[in-house]
Amino acid sequence: MANPADAQRGDWWDHTAYDAEHKLVLCVVPGARSAEQVEAVVAQVHQRTEGRPLRLLTSDDYPAYKDAILHVYGREVTTTPTGRDSKRMVPEKVPPSELTYATVEKRRRLGRVVEILVHLIFGTMAALRGALRWSKVSRQVNVSFLERYNATDRHRNARKVRKTYTFSKDWQVHESMTYFTIYSYNFCWPVRTLQERDEQGRVRHRSPAMAAGLADHVWTLREWVTMPSVQCA
């Protein structure tokens, strides 16, 4: 007979949406690697960016992302490409013309990456080239910025350090610590690559929230924890 407690055991992932330009974590959904969790993180990105089509979305080649992006950002159409009324019982969803989404597929052999393939899922090659040309951080489609952030998060959260006895043993505590370390990073962690110099050559440290225009200084943890917040239904 299945033990209900087993539902909270096994592999758990951080489904993270990351703004590479500002080094800002838009949202995170910890949990099993499933279509439900993927759709939850895409829906949160859609909500926190007020539904605006983003210039470029990238991810690994997990197929659930394509379905989630189409479900969240897609628009219902009731006609065929020729303009005739569609006979579908359920309206078809198509991605908006301004949406560009590409994936990175890493092929491995004997545990080593031997080939990296880029697939354009939604959008046009012209739109993809334009997005990369406007990008301030990269001229290639990749997920390396998120992978680098994951290393930073493992450094800050001992529960995610690999091959140690500090791994999480309680789901609720693990989830709470994930939210704490990831969202405090946005406001309280000065990122070296975001540093600026003033006219006198003095270094100004900046957090991701400062780079994104959400804060005017690096917050202390006390500031962040005690900041009043309002939750809207």
C-alpha cells in the first residue's frame, strides 16, 4: 500500500525564470519536474511582466515548456489560415506573432556534452537574430546564465549542496528556504558583474533589483525581512 509521505520524496527541481540582463530571478516554483510546475512558472512570469510578450524566451529542451508557453501566451483562433470558420470544437491556440522562443539541446556521450543544438520553437529567424542583436549579454541562444545562477544558489543554500548530509529532509522547510535564499538574492546580494563606476572611478555595488530599477541600494537582510508586503488575491 502506498505511503502518502512518499509523495514528498525523490528528485525536486527549482523551476526558475531568470532575467539574464539584470541577473534578476523573476520567479521560482520548487517541486517535481512535471508539466504542472512548468506551467506554474510560465504563468507567474506572464503575471509579473503584465502579460507583455518578451523579446526572447529560452530554455532547455524539456518539451513541457513549449506546451506551457503556448497555453499561457497563446491566443485563441476560430478561423483557418484561409479565413474560413474553424470546425474545431475547442478553439486552437497559436503563439502571438511577436513571441520568440528557442531551446538548447545538449547531447551527451559518456557523461560529456559532445554537441549543442539550438531549436527555434516559436517565432521567425529574423526575430531571433534581432533579439540577439539587441541583447546586452549574449549573441547566442543559451541557458548558461541560469546555470551559473544555479551554482550561486547552491553556494548560498546549503540544502542544495551536492553529495553532503545537508540535503533537505523536510519538504516544507526546503520550499521555505528556497524562497528565502532566491528572493533575498534579488535585493541583498551585490553581483560583481553588475558593478558600476562613477565619474571619480569609485565602484558602486549593485544588486539585481537595483539593475532592474526596483531598488536604489543593496538591502540588508533585516530590511528585506521586515519590509511590509501586501498580497493581492
